[in-house]
Amino acid sequence: MTVVSAQRRGSLLGVVDRFWRKSGYRVTAINSHVDAPAIYVKTQDGFQVSLTVVDKGQVHFDVDSPCVRRSEVADSTSRATAFLDPEAQLIPRPNIHSDFWSAGAPGVAASRS
């Protein structure tokens, strides 16, 4: 996961904010906290969507669906792309350096892909 430095968190939310507004989403709340900013929107079809930056620059994207009828859901046809050790005690933290998004973040491992 890419580290989003404290200096870039506002920029990330600004980019997302502009895209969501342009897409017709209605902003319901903005948290301007320096270390943990967040934006919350509602889509035209009733989905609640949020982007939150938390501990050490980890970004969470959450979507809540509007009320729907219960239906069967098929098992996934593909394996997860991100490995999470079943023995893990902690949620993994971001550890990939981006020249832009991680600018100013101390102690981040460089990764070039």
C-alpha cells in the first residue's frame, strides 16, 4: 500500500472531492483534520461513499449500499490479489513510497515498479 504523507493528504482528498462532485455525487460531510481527513458523499442512486485517511497515511474507501432485497451471492471466481497472513495480529500498514504521494513521509521504503 502506498504511504500518503501528512503533507499530501489534503491534496488526495481534493482530487477525490473534485472527481466526485463532477460525477454528480452530493458531499454530505468533510473532515479537515490534518492527520485524518475524510470526505463523505451520497451518489445519485443512494450509495454512501467515504474516503478516509488514517494511521500512518493508510487510506480507507468505504461504500454503503442503499436498501436492497436479499439475494444469493455467488462465491468469488478469482483469488484475492492482496496477501494477508492468516496468522497476522495487526492490519498491515502502508509501506510503499511514491515520489508524489509520500513526499515528506519519514521512514518509507522506496519501491519502483
